[in-house]
Amino acid sequence: MKRIVCSSGSLAARLTLAVLASVTAVTGCGGSGAYIWANEAPDALFSSPPNLIIRSDDTISIRVFGQEALSVRMKVRTDGVITMPLIGNVVAAGKGTDAIAREIEQRLQPFVNGANVVVIDEESNVRVVAVGEIHRAGTIVLDSGDTRLLTAIANAGGLTEFASQSGIYVLRTDATGSYRIRFDYDDIVRGTGKSAIFRLRDGDQVIVE
């Protein structure tokens, strides 16, 4: 295991990292410092999540096979609800696409025998938090079509003069555990190694030391 050497950096960035370290279960500088290089990370961390969680303002399509009149495409309202023919309002926000499909199938049973429903999230945003040696720390909203780490860094105003070129981390927690994945900036820019296929997921934290 390689050791992490924390860069001195700007005072504001160090304070931001200290706050983050106090609230996250995956420790950064001052903690255990455990990490895994991107090229050594499990392949599962480089695949898209199998069942997206729907948010307000996402555009989803709902197909009821054999019942085209019931198949719709719509944006989830700000209250997290969609309206379906025959069954009315369905709470969509905060649920996975599979869970929504199963609920619609169940509620359609009085009207459609053996309803078969598929829900697809067509347009959604991915929200990540970026802190450390970047120019604009905070929540970054990415279009689901481009969730590259390079895009997130660019949206955060790029690296500061104090940033460590090899001290870029993504903190991710999923069903398999918590991970602190380390990246080299040159690999991110050039798209070399696994950095080329890594995509951020909703809830990831980006730390630049």
C-alpha cells in the first residue's frame, strides 16, 4: 500500500478538507489514508449503476407493452410525482426505475391483465461534491451524458496552483463498500488507463489535495 503525503496547499482548501474528513466515513489526510489507484480498482467501480434513482426534473419514458395508449414520456414534477393514464399520480422521485415499473404494473392490474412495464430514465443529472485545491468547491451538477472526472474538475474551475497532480481522489460508497480511488491528473487529461472509462456517479465526492 502506498502512503499519501498531504500537500500543504492553500489554507481555505485545507480547512475544507478537514471539514469533509470529519463527516465522511472514508478518511482523507489525517486519517488512515487508505486508497486504491484507479488502474488497480475493481472493474465494478467502472460500470454504470444498474438501477438509477429517479429525481425531480428527470425525463422518463414508461412503456406498457401491448398498450401503446398507456405508454408515456414525461418529466418528473418538482414534487417528485408523475401522472399515468388510468391510475393517476405515481411517486417517482427517490425510487429506482425497476421499483417504479413494478408499482405501475400492480396498479394497472384492475385494467390490464398481466401488465408488463419498463421504465427508462432518459434525461437525468448526476450530482457530486468537489472540494480541495479547485477554484469553486461545492456541489457540481453534471449531465448524465458526460460524467467524466475531467468534466467535473473543469466545472469546478480547474485545479489551483497548489494542487497535487497525483493527489486527485474520488470517494464512493456502494453496495460493495466504501472506496477512495486515486487518480493522476495527466491520466485524466490524456484518457489513459482506467481513467479513460471512469465515470462519476450520483453522490460521489471529488477531493483534490
